[in-house]
Amino acid sequence: MPPRARMEVALVLLSLLCALIVAGGPGHTAHAAQENGRVEMALVDQPVAHGPDDPLDLTIKVTNNTSETLGGFAVTVGVSERVLSRSALRDALANFPEFLPSAFTRYFERQDIAPGESVTLSIEDSVFELSTLELATEGGAYPLIIELFDVGLTERLDEFTTPLIYYPTPPETPLDLVLVVPINALPARAPDGTFPADASGDWPLEYAVRKSGWLRGTLDAIRRLTAPKPPPPGPRPRPGPEPNRDVPTSGQRTRSPATPRRLRIALAPTPRLVEELTDMRNGYRRTGAAGAEQLGAGAPGARNAAAVLARMSSLLKLDEVQPLLAPYSLADLPSAERSGLGLSPGQTQLGVGEQVLDKGLAYDFGQRWLVPPGGRIDTGTLQELQLGNAAGRVFFSPHSLQDPELSGEGCTEAFASFTCPVRVRTRVGTARGFVADKGLQERFAELARGPGLDRLALQKLLAETATIWAELPGRSKRMVQAAIPPLWHPSPGTMTRLLEAFAAAPWLHTVTPAQGLSLGSPSDQSTLPSLGSAPDQPGAEFASTVARAYDTVQSFSSLEPPEAMVERLTRDILVSQSQMWWGDDGLEEQGLSYAIEAEREAYGEMAKVRLGAPDHITLTAREGQIRLEAFNDASYPVKVRITFAAPKLSIEESIVRTIPPGKQQPLEVEATAEASGTSSLEVYLQTPDGLSLPGSQKRIAVTSTQFNRIALGLTFGALAFLVLFYVNRAIIRRRGVRPSAQTTTT
């Protein structure tokens, strides 16, 4: 056995002996108890990958949370054998190994750490200090165990495991990666059209578009890596002997490529965010503790918004960037489809989203590539979209498919990860696309939990992809798809390092979705007929409130108010459908407020139209006119319907009139009395589609005198007839008596 190997074995045995004494046996992961807190160790940085004889370049931070000074310490670095599966990787990262085949220890005897203080140290030793790596012939993820001991190696203070990705030779056949980068944020524009300050007193979207903001930083990072400038010319080589090509050089190292490879991504800007940026660019109104303030197009926030839109638009024109269409407000498509709002194609989440993106970014998005939030899409929703010539290219979630385990017969092996495009056929059409890798999405979620860059979480994510590659290292046309969490807003530096890691990873080859479809053969899959509600989806009361608000705005639109007003109110209702509000009571309330305020504003506008009518009307003839007045206090003309209901009057059922803005308009309606006396006439002022306007119902008492006069004439006629009849009869009788008297006398 070589001397260095014997020394490593001795160090390993010493480490194991210490662990047995302190922890009570191998495999024990509990830390030694420390009074008044503990000493902690955290990974600050490490290279993405390593090659032969590369320095480890580990940066570690040690923090003393105890009440006593830590007088020196030691760090042991050990490595386990290469993991052969994703489950083995997770097990190795979660559990301390029983045995380390190779390790070394570095002592920091003179490094004292006072209570509450931290020190950052570097481990620069070569990877060949670990014989497991020196003798390795296969590339992949090797669990690297870092242990912190007191200087006498009697107490283990802390430890962690990070994946070290090592390749003796660069991979010849990389794994293709389809990476989706969403550009998304919670709505910053309130229902009243202003941009309010948040709880900290800042304006979120103004902060995002600053030079140091997350949004501008993300776009700048994408630009640098998707269209990098050519490297500056280096110095002329000095004359000398030819280098030995058999010895690894710094240019061959995988940890820091001399020329970063060009990154290819899919970019999914949320239309609502683009719309708000467009508003800011043109001048906007913001509110805060000092009140309301109108800012023009020359204000810093407006100029920064314009710069961000210009950057976004330029990215979409690059061959390395594939534009994706997302719903207007990142709404859950199956839920939106079940809502029964009856939206026209131009009012749907996708229809509005396409309009906004086309206008705001000067790019024809179409509905060629669709990214449903969370990949949630079922057969019913897919077919409805296909009927509108949409959803030809779709990103799916495994939970949207009937085979969530994704056997992938014909495109992968049973033991390996699913690494194929998919094809979904319905009775309407065919959709092709990708399925997000569940494990990678979990790693992304872990990475997005903290505000800054969790270097260990990033390395675990990278190791997951390296392990997928190692399943079938020589197999070409294998690809996975993953998406950055939509509401994760890392700093510009964090986003840059994340994207640089994907660009630098020698086992990965990023491709656009279109390139991915052209490279791999699709696996036939089927979507579930119907997806139920998501676990964190709001209840039925939330949905019914949104539906009621939509019905109210639709009725208001039939008055024919300005299109811009109806468009704003309708889009605010679409904002309420966003998936971004789910799972948090405060956010749900905020999201629902968009629908409630839209309904309230619509009713407020409709209340500006009033009806004037007398309490009593007398018809002096059988036919007459009912005179009314309509008042329009709005600044635009409105079309209204006046509806009548009267059982004893013959009158038009309804009439439609347009009332000029700020005017009072007389209305006259012909009516015919069908009975004498007083009857009730109900008058309703409605929208043309039949919604009664607030406070617009009037009840009028209508009295007809024409029938009383006829009855009086008939009464007098009958009396005259009776008088004439009896007078005539009396005359006849008198004439008959006189001849009889003359006869008797004779």
C-alpha cells in the first residue's frame, strides 16, 4: 500500500474512533451537546464540478454561538463512493455514513473564535488528497462529508454533506436540460389603478426595476449568458516547448470554464407584470404614507421600467431564448375553465395575456408554447384550448398525467429517470411538450426557501442532474425539464451564479423547448380527464364572489361605457383568479379585493344613471303619454333599457335609449287604459342585458278618467230614455181616456 494511502487509512480510523467515542457508534448523526448554544458550520462556496487534481476550493463559515471562546478547531474532509441512483444521493445527503473510504484533516490551532463571532476558511487541497477521487474512473456525484471537531478531535461540533461532482474526463454525451425561467411578481397595481407602498414603505415594482433590483438583475444575467460577448484576445504565447497534452491543464478543469458556454432557456413573462411595467413607463400614480403622488414618464421609476421592458423585448429576439405564453395573471387553467364565467376568446386568461405581451413587448407571442401554472392541465381544459387553436406545445406536471410515474416505454430504461418529450392526444388535437421533473422541482423549492444563495441547496440541485446523467451516461437524446419557482426573486448575484452554474456544468447541455422537441422522440401520455381542486385552492365562496363580480361588470359593459374602463375592471377580476394568492389567508384576501372592488366600481358607475318619474299620472283620454326623465351623471353616454309592468295598461314592454353624458333626457311612452280607475305602473331602469340599476325602480299611480265620462253619459242616456218612455206612455193613456168619455155622454 502506498504511504499516502496508509496515512489516509490511519486518519480515517482515527476519525471513526473519535466518532464512536463521542457519538456512541458509527452512523450516529446527533451533535455533541454544547452549553449555551452550539458551534455551527456552513458551506459558503464550492466549484460546480471538479476535474483531476483540481483544488477543492471549499469555503466554509464557522460560527461560535456559545458563551465561551472556541480555542482552535479541526476540519476533516472525507468522501464516499459515487452514488449510483437519485435515491442513493438523497440518502447519502440525509444520513452520516458509517465509513469513509478516504479523508484528511486540517488543523486550525491558532484560530480562536470569540462568542458570537464567525470565521471563514478555505480548503484548497487537491481532490487527489482523497484517494477515492484519485482512483475514480467514473464521473458523477460523490458525497463529500465535512466535519468540525475541537482541536483535540475529542468532540464533533458540527458536520454537513455536500455533493462533489467529479469527472475524470469531460462527459462526451451531456444531458439536455430545458430550463424555464418565469418573470413574475405579485400584482403591484391596486384595483384603483395606483401603485401603493408595501408594509416597509417601499414600492415593490420600483425596487424590482432598479439597477440593483431582482428583475433587472435577472434580465441582465440572462442577457450575459445567452448572448455573451466574445472573450478579449489574450496575450501572445511566449516561445517555448510544446505543452504536454497528456497532463491536465487549467483550461480543462470543469470548475471554471475559460469561455462560458452559451445558455439556452425558455422565458415566461407574466402578462400582468408586463402590463404594470407598461403603465409605469408611461407615468403612474403611487400612494404611500405621504399621500398620493403623480409621477411622469421622466421619473426614475418610469425610466427604469422602460429599460426593463426594452431588455425583455430584446431577449425575446435571441435564438437562445424561447418565449412562452403564461395566463394573464398566472391563473390555474382548470379552475378558470370551470368557473363558468363565459369569457369571450379575447377576455380569457390566455387571450388577454397574448394581447398584453404583444403590445408591451412588441413581439408576436401567439399561443404556440403554453406554460400552465404548476403544469396543471386536464383533458377538458386541453380540448377547450385546442378548439381555439391553442396549446399545441405544452408544459405538463406529472400530476396532470394518468401515468404520474412516467414509465416512458421506448424512450428510457425502467430503472432510469424519465428523460423524454411527451405527446398527448385528445379527440380534438395533439399537444407536444415536456413534463417537469418532480425531484428537480423539489430541489428548486429548497433553493428558493432562503433570501440569499444557499450554496449547499444549489449543489444538491446540480448533483441531482448529474445523477440523472450518470444513470445512462452514454445515451444521447436524453432531456429533463425544470422551472425556477415563479415567485422566487433572488438578488442579481444569486441569479447570475445559478444560471452560470447551469452554463458551466459539463454534464449538462441547455436547449430551448423547440430544440428539445427536435432532438428526442416523444413518449405518448394521457392527461387526466379532470383535475380536482389544488390542496391550497380557496373554497367555493371565493369562486362565487369572483363569478358575481364578473356578471356585474358584464352587465355594466352593456351600458357601452368606455372600453378602457371595462377592460381594466375585467382584468382585475382575472387577477383574482391568480394562483399566486393561494395558500395564504392575507394574500387570498388581497386577491379577492380585486374582484370586490371591480364590482363596487361597476355599481358605482351604474348608480350615476337615474330615473325621474311623478308619483301620479292622470289620463284624460283612453290613450295618453307617460312622461319620464332619465339622468346621466357619468362623463360618457350610456345605453339603458326602461322596462314597464302594468296589468291595466297597454304599454310597450321596454324601450332602449342612449342618454348623453351629464344630461337630463325626457322620455315619452304611449299607453292605453284598459279599465277605469287607478292602477299601478312599475318602471325599471336597467342595463340592456336586464340588470336593474341601483335605486332605479319607480311605482306610478295611473288614473284614467275617460271611462268615467262614458259611464256618466250612459247613465244620463238611460235616465232620459226612461223619462221619455213614461211621458210617452202617459200621453198615450190620456188620449185613450178622452174618446171613452165622449161615448158615454152620447
